[in-house]
Amino acid sequence: METQSWAEQECAYADLGDQRRKKRLIQLAKQRGSQPNASISQSCEDSASTKAAYRFYENSAISSQAILSSHIKAW
């Protein structure tokens, strides 16, 4: 039996239109959660991860409401 991380549980219901986006959301949640007071660039592993994080956050196809809805459903 596989145990889900807190990030996977929180993001399980996120409907972002593509499973790759959900996977990225989970990765970002883990990164940000491990260093909640750090900047995005500090919590990302390298410059490529930082760039990918900013691309994710700026993607107009991803709504904050979809992310929030997942959080609410997870509770």
C-alpha cells in the first residue's frame, strides 16, 4: 500500500486540465512547504526549477480557484 504525501493529499482534487500540471503543483507544494518562509528561488533546487515554478504560476490555464478547491475538498 502506497502512502500519499501531504502535498499529494492536498492537491488530489486539483483539476488543472493536465496531469502534468497537477504533478508540478505537488512538486511545488513540497518545495514551498519544506521552506515556507523562503522565496521561490530559495525553495527551488536550481535555476531551471525556479524558472519552471514562475512559468507554472504565470500560466493562465491554471486558476487559483482550482488549487483552492482541491484544498477545500481535501479537508
